[in-house]
Amino acid sequence: IAGNMKFDVEPAPLQIARGHAWRRTLQGRPIVLLASTREGEENILLDALTHMLPANALTVIAPRHPQRFDDVAELVTSRSLPVCRRSAGDLPSAAIRVWLGDSMGEMPTWYALADVAIMGGSWLPLGGQNLIEACAAGCPVVVGPHTFNFSQAVDDAIAAGAALRVSDTAHLARTVKQLLGNDLQLKRMSEAGKAFAATHRGAAEQTFTELVSLLPPDQSTDTTT
């Protein structure tokens, strides 16, 4: 077993820098990311968080599937929450409560922007989404009870101090409120996430080495193809 090759996908430095720049522009607003959410989860998470977050907090929603962008925008609007869309190009004003990440390929930027990421797919029995990218970007992660698609990675991230698991959305609300009030814990989780991701890199190279060793002798020395 060579390991998990997902650890070898490092976040693009330009995207990390963009997220940090956005964060400076937003001038210290608490930022909570609903990352890779699946159908039905936005309602659950907004119910739990909307009235718990500070008045100046910004919730970023980055749905897992692009075909749901418009539906999620309508959902947020139906709750009378001021919303803007990434596709519009502008950063959210102080009056905006929800920023919809209706773009593709920008998850590292969202992770670099957020104080904490609430991982989608884990609030309904869907198995969870990949938290490795969030850890690599230094974003503290909170997962729900359903993480069977990434059970080992989640367990290892929790053990490393990079992630927390909560049992339900009531527990989630308390946990997020506590995290947003504890800069030291957020910093420790951020550093633990980056260390956790770095420690587990190398599976792709090891897999390649093992595959080359299985080639016939006249081919194993020519790895150009």
C-alpha cells in the first residue's frame, strides 16, 4: 500500500495568494466556508449557522456540483440573506451575508480565504468530500457524522489536530462559534493541517517506482513513455 495519492495534489500558490488577498480586503470579517456541499445540505447548515454567526460574518457556499449553482442562489435568496455570486466578479460588500462560489477550480482560494471549512457530503449519509485539500491550504476543518468515503484520511486528520468531528448540526453550531472566538486554536489547526498534508505526500512517486519494478528488464530502465 503506497498511500493516498490525493495528498500529492498541492494547492496552487497563486490561488492561495488570491485567497489571502481577498481576506485582507474583507478586513477581518469572520469567514465560514461550506465546502463542496451536496443537495439538501445547504438548508441544514444555514439553519444551524445563520443566527449563530456574528453579524459581520460572511458565509461562503461552494457547492460540489456546478449544475446546482442557480438552485443554491435561489435557496439563499428565499431566506432573505443578502447574497452575491463569484461569477459577478466583485468581492462582497459589508452588507452581504453569503458569497456563492459559483466557479470551478477555485477551492484552494476558498480554503485560503476561510477561517474554517465545514466539509460537505458529511451531513447527510453521502460519505463526505475530500478534506485533504483544505488541510494542505491550512484551513481548519469540521466534518459531520458521515465520512465513510474518506474514513482513514478524516480519522488521521482528526488525530493530527487538523480537523474536528461533530455529531450533529447543534454540535456544529457550538463548535464553529467556539472556533471563531479562539484565534490560537484556529492557528494551531491550520499549522497541523499543513503538516498533516505534507507528511503524507509521496504516494504517487512510490506507486510509480513500484510499477516500474514490475516491467520487464528491457523496459524498466526506459521510463520516458
